[in-house]
Amino acid sequence: MTQPAPRESAHSSQLDVLKGMAILLVVAGHVLNRSPWPDPQLRLVAGWLVRLVYSFHIPLFFMLSGALFGGLRGGGPLRYIAGRYLRLMLPLGVYALLYHLMFHPGQGDVWSSLARLYVWGNHWALLSMPTQAVLWFFPALLCLNCLALTTGFFERLGPLWGLVALLTLQMACLWVFSQGIDRRYVPYCLDVALVSLFFFHAGRVAAERLKRPAPVQGRGLRLTAALSLLVLLAFVYASRPYESLDVLRLRLWEMPLMDLSAITGAAACVLLSGTLARHLPWLEECLGLFGRHSLPIFGMHMFVVSGVMNLKLLPTWWVRLVLTFVLAVLLPWSFARFIARHSRPTRWLFLGGRV
């Protein structure tokens, strides 16, 4: 195992803002996907928006994970892997169990399913316990963080040749997993992690840029650039309705388009965050607060989305849409803040021990 060169923790308020943007896009995409649309034209517009969001929001999280990666920090590889396992897989099991008890009570052998979840590390392995698909992100991120211990090899190649090597790895993995392999039996979403190692490494290369807003060059310039990049991104992805990254249904020639859209979308978010820092500091602060609890929001927001959509208490579609989005962000965020401040044992269960 080739360990990466040690570096200081790359955490900064700018990364929290970017994580806040990313988690809001995740929630918005799921709300738009699950909302009943009264008009075909509205459904078409929503489909375009979902396509745009899905084209870069998860790769952005993997880039941020690379930018935040600070090496082993004095510990050995086993200690690092054990820490990441507790940080990600303990909340995964709790969220999966709660989702089952809330929406599928009395179905299947719960404890056997949880055992398979921890041994196999893939939410598809929960054959007798239906769970929310969003939970795939936790084992994929764990696997990616463990693969990060080998990025020292790519760093020695240099930024350019390292990314070329990772692009080659992407192509090889996509070809292998297109040969009829049943992804339900791929442990810890290894297929997603191998393809996403490119984004992780790109985040390490761009860590310094991600930690600070783009320099000011004129009023509204960054906002204009960000919106222009997003429009370009929409056209790049308008050719067909891509699935989210975890499905990996892209053809080989489409992989560079996914990488291009992911990096373009990340650049647009960096530019937009710089504009917010200058013109709307209160919004930047709010995004930073959400970003610091992005992982529990990721794990818990579908409780709210599914609950509100299933209740159907609000007949006006746009009111239900807005209320679902607001509650899906605020309720998990408020719960995470409460847990972080008041209960150390449950902090490990829901937040992976992070304050």
C-alpha cells in the first residue's frame, strides 16, 4: 500500500459552504424526483433540473472528500480504516434500521439483514429489509476513503499523469462492470469507489482552490460565470436522461462527459460561493452551517421526503414541494445539532462521533 504524502487538514469554512451547496442540491434532486407533477411541461422542466443536479452533485462530495483528506495523521492504516468505518457504517446501520421501522415494520428478518449490511457493506444486500437507496453513499465513501491510502502513487506521477492514470482506471472499471456483473454482490459499492477515485484525486489537486473563494474581478462576474457554466452543463447533459452516479449505466464514450460535467459543476459552485461571500454573507453562513452536518442530512432527509409525500396532506403541489424541501433540510439539520450538543453516545450512532 502506497501511502499519500502527509498534509495538514484542508478543512476551511469555504469547504463547509461547498458541502452545504452540495447537500441542498441532493435534497432538491430527491424532492423533484418524488414530486407528483400536475402538468407534463412541469414534469419536463423538473426532469431537466434533476438531470443537471445529478450530473455533478455526488462527484462534488467526492472531490471535497479528497480536498479534506489529511493522510493518516500519525496513526497506522488499520487505525485510520477502523475510524472511518465507525464514522460511516455505524450511522448507516442506524438510518437503515429506523427507515425500516418507520416504513416497513414487521417485514423480513431485521437483524439478519443488518448483519449482512455490515459484512457486505452494500445496501442492495438487504434483501429482506427494504431501505432507502440514498444510503449507498455511506459504504461507497468508506471504500473511497480506504482507497485514498494508495493515492501517494498517483501523486508521484504528478497532477497531469496521475489524473490520466485515474481516467484509465475509470474506463477499465466501467468496462468490467458492464459485462453483466450483478452489482448487488459488489461489496462496499467498490464499483462506485473505483470510478470516483478520479474525483477524489481531483479534489486533492484542487484543494487550495476549493478552500478559498475565487478572487474578485468585478461586480457580479463570478455569479455570471457560474450560471453560464451551469447552462453549458445542462446542454452537455441534455442528450439523454442520465441516472445518478451510483447506477453506472454510462457507455465508455460518455465517461469523459461525466468527468467534464462534474468538474464544471464543481467550478461553478466555487465561483458561486465566492459571489455569496461578497454579496450575501448571511447566505454563505447558512450554507456553512448545513455543510458542517451534511452527512446526517444525507442520511436522514429521505425520512422527511418520504413521510411528507406519503401523507398527501397538502393538495397544492407547489406548497407541498417547497415545504418538503424546507423540512427535509431543517429537520435533520436541527436534529444533528441537538445530538452534537447534548448526547455523546447518540452522537456516535447518528453522526459518527463528529461534533
